[in-house]
Amino acid sequence: MFRLQGSKVLAVDMTGDAVKAKNGSMVAYDGQMTFKKLSGGGEGLRGMVTRRLTGEQMTLMEVTGQGTCWFADRASEINLVNLQGDKLYVESSNLLATDSGLRTGTSFTGLRGASQGNGLFTTTIEGHGQAAIMSDGPAVVLRVSHQYPLTVDPGAYIAHQGNLQQSFQSGVTFRTFMGEGGGEAFQIRFEGDGLVYVQPSERNTVAGDV
């Protein structure tokens, strides 16, 4: 069971099951625990080859045992996501942990990945269980509906879930080149029905200020 202690520490109560977590993110534990580094994002040899080819880097460890294990990473804010058979798309750098009921993989993201400088692929998580994702500052969860699409800055994007279609659009106008624009050269547009997670701190992207 995942639970938060404060907003920056994840506590996992374990009864012999396994948890996948970002390598090196364990900060404390009680009881008996074993730690094993996983290759290919925990997806075995095929996952290792896929991630090497796609450039979507993620190093996880498997934690098993009895007791409680605490995880954190660089004082990042942590958000819990409950999945009920649906799929979560998340940047690998923002993934902290998943429980044993979830599977990880990679998915093609096209121009969005290129705009963020993170490659053209992102990490997927699917199944039934909980995932813990991180953000630089408290994350904001935004609802997307058919009536209300959402446009997001690539540097603020963390993850999304639901039946969403995404497209890549340019915000470059004549005002941008004259230095009078808002500085956001490219954006991601989400349409459909689902949730988008954004952080209040923008990472550096290829599609930064023009």
C-alpha cells in the first residue's frame, strides 16, 4: 500500500510483495528488505533493448520484503495515481515507484518528445494498482473534456491518462520574432477525456524561447 508522509516522502507497507522504484530512491526501511537493480526499466531484455533504441532512459530497482520502505528523490513533490486497468503516460524522470500490479513499457510520442528534448518516446504504466510520480513543486491535475481541450507548455508536462489525443502546435508568431511574444514557442494540445498532470516549474526544452 502506497501512502504519503508529508508531500515529499512515499511510504510503502509491504507484506512480501514487490515494488519497483527509481534506483537509489530508498531513504529508510524497517523489517526485512531485499533490493535488486532491474535492467530495461524492469521489462527484461526486450525492455532494455527497446529503451536503448528509443532513448527513453529509466533505471529501476525491485524491492521485496516485510515491513515499511520509504522513498524520496531530491525533495521532489510526490503524487499518487490510482490505475484501474487504464494507462498512464509519464516522463521517465518523473516516475518514482509502481506497485506489483502494474506493468511498464514505452510509447511513441512524436513531436512532443522532440520538443522536450527527451527523445520521441515516453514511459507507459498500465494495469491495476498505484503509481507514484514526482514533480518540481506541487503538481496540478487538469481535467480535459471534449468541450474543453487543454494546451500545455512542454516543459511543465509530467504525465497524462485517459482517452486523450495529443497534437503539437507552434506558438511562433510575428510578435514572437519581434520579442513581444509570451516566450512559449511550442505547446502540446490535448483533446478527448482524461487528466493531465503539470508542474509549476518548467524544465529546459529544445522548444524553448525563440
